[in-house]
Amino acid sequence: MNEHAERTKAQPVEWICRHPTCVGEDGQPFKFTSDYPTCPKCSQTLPIVQLLALVHLIVPSLDGPLQGKNYKFFIACDPKRDYTATTKNREAASNRTSVINCPGCMKWLRDNNLSTIQDTTLLPVGS
Ligand SMILES: [Zn+2]
Ligand SMILES: [Zn+2]
């Protein structure tokens, strides 16, 4: 069973190396993109290397495929997708642009010349 089977195929898989001496240029735990959980710096693998949660941007919308509490929404990098996070795919979604790290969603923001999606832009369903 592939525990990442539900993870989007559209974005690269990012890993974080938790080996104490393995840090990136920013002094934070080293992160890398790979199909395999093997650190290119220190050669550690699972469970020292962990899958990094992918945080997507959710965009309020009148006809998005996802139902929020007061509004519908879609995932910026995959507007047709009808689920957000699951316990298995280590994906999350937020409307706070400061916490998203999905390359596809960040590209969507740039393409739409947006820097933030404010709560005040939420569009109530049916209005
Ligand atoms: Zn490492
Ligand atoms: Zn995304």
C-alpha cells in the first residue's frame, strides 16, 4: 500500500531531513525535492527523513467543488479536486497565503497578481 497514493501528482514531493546536523543554508532542517526519501546531503532515510506537508491555497468561490462552512471554495493548483486534506496524504489547505508552500498554488497567486486572499473576499454561497 502506497501511503502517498492520495497525494497530488501535480506537485513535487518535498522532504525534510530531521538529522540534527543536517541543516540548510537558512539554518533550518534541510528540505529537498525527490521521489525518494533519501537525503542528498547526509544519506539518511526514513524515519529521519519525513514527508513535508504540502499546504495548498483554498480560494473562495461561488461554484467551487468543495463546501466550506459558509462558502464554497477550490484548491488553487487543482480547481477540479473535490477533497482537501486526508490523514494519509500529508496535505493541508489554507486561505492564509503566508502558510502555503505548494509551488502550484504560489504560481496561481503570481499568475493572478494576488499576494493575499483576505477573509473579507469570501463570497457567500447564493449571493
Ligand atoms: Zn540530511
Ligand atoms: Zn496546491
